[in-house]
Amino acid sequence: MPAIIDLSERAEPVLMIAPDVCLRPLAASEVTTRYIDGINDPQINKFLVSAQSGPQTLDGVKEWVTANWRAHDAILFGIFCSRIHCGNIRAHDVTRHRASIGIAIFDSKMHGKGIGRAAISALVRYLTEELGVKSVVAGIDEDNVASQRAFANAGFEKLPEEDARHCALWGFVGRE
């Protein structure tokens, strides 16, 4: 049985990734129609697992955010740019041995600015340096070139195995 890390009691940490960009645990009260519209945009959600179940609703996403808030092995960070929620990054199935992460920047105006790479790097530092997690992986769709680039620039490499969704599994191998 993997060593458990309990992430359920938190309002912190806040991880600064730039002077006006931070990651902080996302609360259900922060789920807005802007967030829902973003994750329902076909250009944004084409690689999101949640999109496979159909359009997301305000109540459904609030339930999912609440479940992540209460989870003992997951933490969902909102990515805030100038105090505006522009995306999420999540660590799940977290044990001392391994954590899986995923990211979605739903505000297309924030794409291509390095925010994804910076958020990935900040979360990996938190998981490995603060929590002592030994290995960090991410399942990335083979067609999601932007995500592959962000993870590669954050120190990840494609691994020879696949995750349960038959995405390429990428593992953190070193600093960017």
C-alpha cells in the first residue's frame, strides 16, 4: 500500500509563479459562468477527459471542485492571472511514491505565454520538495502538441507506458 499524503485540509498553499500569476486551491464558490464557458469551448476541451461526458454545467463543476477540495489524495489549484481565474492544474492519486497531474488553461488569451509551463513547474516543485513525492506523471493526448511542449519545457519526457485513457504517459525527469 503506497504511503498516503492527506491533502484534504487546506486553504493553502498559494504558489506564486510570476508577479501577477499564482496557483491556489480552488473553491466551489469561485466557479463562474466564465469558467464553464471556457471548459465548454470545443477548442479548449477537445483534450479534456471531462468533455467526454458532454457539456459541463455550473452545478456539476461545483460538485467536482468540492469533491477535489474534500479528497485526501488530490488538490485542484486555480491558475489566477491578475486575480482572474484563467485555468486549473490538478494533482491526483497522490502518494509518497507518485502523483499524476493535469492542466487546463481555459482562457485562450493566456495561451502561448508560458503560464502552463510555469504552473507545471510550480506544482512539481510543491509535490516533490514540500510533500516528498518521488515521481510525477501526466497523461497527455498524442494530438495535444501544446501540452506536450509545456510539459517538455517543464522537465518531462514521454515514457514508454500509457495511462488508462491510452494517452502518452509523460514523467518528470528534471528541471527545465
